[in-house]
Amino acid sequence: MVTGILILLGAWWMGPSLFGAGSAEADRKVVDATVTKPVECSKPDAEETVRFQLDGKTYEGLLSGCGHSQDEQVSIAVVDDPTEAEGPVSVFLDATAPGVHDLRRPVGLGLLMLGCVSGGTYAFLLARGPRSGLAAA
């Protein structure tokens, strides 16, 4: 039981990187973009071209998605610095950007806690041994 508590404390101390990347909200900028070249959803690996403004400059981006209309406004998240990119920069829809409302950490810690409790219970049952009074009944 003590080992399980120590494992949980160690997992908590390691931080968000233990169960996947931490929140990328600080590293990304959310802007509005206009779809300039829409793509049908029948194409595999569809990427639409969008135009957006960041810090007063206009950039082009590749949005991994499909089904938007020409000149449709979408909210995107820009992770990479567009000034350093040659050509269009990769962008994500704001609602699907990695790390947004991430449940991996609490779910991972919950599963780890359940595993520690199960292991502790199994170790207790092995240490206690069989109960002879119940076997005869």
C-alpha cells in the first residue's frame, strides 16, 4: 500500500508530461482565418489553404481538414512561427489543437491509482493466505 502511494506521488511530481504532452495553450496563438482553397472530403489527407493575419502581417496556412466553403471564416491555432516558415505554415482548427482540454493526465492518474489499489489488495491477499474456515463451508 505504501508503495502504491509512493508511485502516485512520483507520478504527480513528474507533471503533465508523464501522460502525454502538456497544454500547448501558451505556445499557440488563436486567430481567425479565411479559407482560400477549399477541398472536398473525398480526397485522402485533405488540406485546405487558409489566409490569416498575425501581428499585422498576412500569412498562408495549410489546414488539415475539409468541407469548408470558399471564403468561410474559421478559428485556427498557429503553433509554428510563420515568419520562419518557407511557404504555408501548418495550422489547426482551434477546437482540435493538441493539448486543449486535455483529459489524459487525470484519466492516467486515475487508472494508475486503480492499478496501485488493485496491486495492494492482491499483495494483502497473498500475504494473508487462504482462510480455512470458508473452504469447509
